[in-house]
Amino acid sequence: MSLNVTFADFSVDPPRLSNAEARQHQCDVAGSHVALHAGGTVELDFEVTDPAEIPEATLTITALVSRLGSSLGYAPIDVLLQGEVLAEELTVPGGGELPHDNVFAVPGHLLKPGTNTLEIRVSAKARSVLWLYRITLDPVHEQGRSERARAAEAARESIFAYDTERRAAHCESSSWEPAPRLVFHIDRGEHSLPAQLSWRGEDGAESAISFQSSMSDFYGCHRAGDGTTYEYRGRRTGGQNGPQSIEHSPRLHRFRTEEGWGGGWHPSHDLRLLVDDGGALVERVAWRDQKGNSGVAVLQSASTGVEVTDVEASDEFGAAGETADNLLDDSPRKWLAGYDTAWVDFTLACPTVITSYSLMSANDFPGRDPRNWTLHGSHDGRHWTPLDSRTGETFAGRYQTRKFSLGANTAAYRHYRLDVTRNSGATEVQLAHVHFAGAPADQAFTGYYQRFDEGPIGYRGTALPAPVPAALPAPGLAADLEAAAESLAATARTLSALAAQLRDH
């Protein structure tokens, strides 16, 4: 073709380029875009083989002007090709949350054989900042070709990470507050970018989000495990280099899948699935991609039970039978301590990696509910390592179970201590049950899949084994090798000294 696929995608760092070299002046890399200040420029060099075959080209500049206080902002641009002005003092829309596509006609006579130079220049009179997301250039009869190629290349980099914020819903005075980082990865081997994603955690928390087409931003909603609802938004950030960066994550699921149609089950693409929002392990994920395909995967329980052989508390109300061992059974009885702080120690049958734990509120007096606590682990029951700390927690009702994730904990302890450092206002502490969950076992999922413009079909999967990390030398062997290396070095030094003495004689 006389004009190859040409794009510059500034939503990643370094920018994703095709048939292009980019230069930037008076610009800052800002995660999902490049920020051009007054007088800032971006220059793009691209190659054209035979401009005579291109009567006209279509240039698309995706950008947004940042706000200036309460105003929409002001950062007009000049667009030049080979130094010839295509647009002058163009006012790009500003003040919104999502970028705009600004489309220009490029006369074919401005293109030349070999290297062509496109320049985007922010006026020196700009009072705010131009956020530049991407540039594409196509022959007029193939409009959208470069954007499709950019999206396909981006889809191959299928691990996405976002810095996120939440604010309370239906509250005019609430402000956006930082929330845990979101990382997700959905790969069926189809190389399509997601358009929407929703998931539910084992603690009952749910989220649903929709993405800007370049994947630079998302907006949606979140409901916490206690029922509180939030607006939810995120901006893409770096830090994920490829599948190897999550290969050994305990939250990555690998499935061998089948699709159900025609009265039977048929092999399909392997599915790799990860959603990590800093909370509990997920139990359901749903998605729709930019091609219009959609799917749902409902996972089997990701956690295994843990056997507790002994429990001991700092205090308990033995006269009423409200003792610590009630925390382990399924009866309505509870544990009650006569102080506003208390601890409970649990001894397991064997050292176990705990990935989550659940607390159930007791039958009465919400003021006795734990509010602040730390979960510790110990190998010997004397020396403790903090694993998870919570502050300001509440229970919405009596006999409510709340689940708390330990994230990527990989240490196996035989002893665990729940140390309640503050309750909800009473002079005692109480709980009905405490339950621990171990590391995920092999999983399966069931769900459905629906290709664009087709009906839904059955979809199921069974776990694939995780790749085995390369073996490392045992600690004793490593020490032996190090000692042997030092011995050889000493021998070499001795031989060198003897050789020097012989030369002297």
C-alpha cells in the first residue's frame, strides 16, 4: 500500500507506534496521555511510498483540553504537515472526562515520497493543558484502518492496570477518594479489547465498569460487602509488562474450556482470567468486548476449609457458656469477652496458608461488634507477624457474616491470632463465628458465551496446571557452591603469586 498503517498511541509509555517516529517538546507523560503545555509540540514522522495513489487522507487526533478552575480550559492547536498549515488556532473541546476525536482532511498533494512530518503545536496563548491520546492517519477510502490495527495490537497486551477512585453515591458533598489499584486480564485468544467488565467477590462486593475505547479510562459503580454504593472510576497506569508479570499470581485462573452447542460439548480456546481490585477473591466475572462478544464465568468456591484444633481467648464469659470454642461451631451461641479489647488464638492442625477469613456478628448489642483489629500469624504461638489490619469496620445486622481477604499471602502458619483493639462503643467484645479459608484448590467454572449477532451457548472450564517456576539451588547447595568458588579463587591467587616469584628468579 502507498500509505502503511500509521498510528501513535500515547496511552502507554513508551508510546505504541506503527510506521511512525515521535518527538515531544514541552510535554509530560501522564499515564494515559501526553500533556502538552503552552508552546508544546508533538512531531510525527511517517513514510509514504506513492502519494499519487492517495487523493486525500484522513487524520484523526484524539485529545482533550484540561479544565482551568471552573472553566472548560483553553489550549488551541495548530496542525501542520511538511510545515503547511492544516488547521490554525483550533479549539479542541475541553472540560469533560473523555477525549474527543478531531478529524481533518489531508490534501493528497501535501504528501511526498519518503518521510513526511506531522506537527501538532499548542498555542503559546494556551491557559490550560492539551491532553493528547492518539493520532491515526489513513487513505480516505480506508478510514478507520489504522485505528483497527492499533486496537488489535493493544488487545495482544491484555493485562490492564488502573489507578482508581471512589466516591459515595447519592451524596452531593462527597469527594473522590483513592481506592485500591485494579488489575485485570481476560484472554480467550481472540485479541479483542474489553468494552465492559463486572465482577463479584467472595465477600459480596460487586463492581461494574465500562471502558473508553482506547482503554485509557473507565467509569462505573461499586457496591461494598456491607451494601454501601459508590461511583467508581479509573485511569490506566503502567507497571504490567506482559503475561509473565502475573504468571505466578495466586489470583490468575487458567482454564481448559468447552462450548456447548448442537447437543454436545466441543473444545474451545483456553481461558486466562484475573481480576484483582485489592479485595476478596472473585467468584463471578462477566465481560463484553469491543467486537460485541460477551461471556460469563461463575467460579466454584475458590477457598478450602481449614481445621482448627484449639482456641484460646484473653477472656470469656464461662458462666453463661459464651466461650471461645463457640466460634468454631455452627450453633447460635457466641463468644463474649468482658472488656472493650480482646484477642483469640487459633491453633490449626498443620501450618496452612490462609487467604481469607470470615467474622459473624453475634445476636445482640451492636456496640460489642469488633471495629478495629489485626490478624497475626505465628509459627510457635509466641512470636507474631501481622497479616491483615482493619479499621472502622461495621456489621449491618445480627448474625451477619463478613469476609476479609489477605490478598497474596503465601506464608503458612500454624497459629493465628485475632486481636480486637477497638469495639463499637460497648464495654464488651463479642462474635458468633470465625472461619478461615485456605489457598485456592483446583477450580472449574460454568457460564455462557455469546458471539456478536449470535445466540448464547454453554461455556464451561476446568483448571489447567500453573507453570512450575524454575528450580533454585537448595540453600545448603548454594552455600557449598559459594565456598567452592571462593576456594578456587584462593587457589588462583596462590598460583599467580608463585608464577610471579618464578619470573623474579
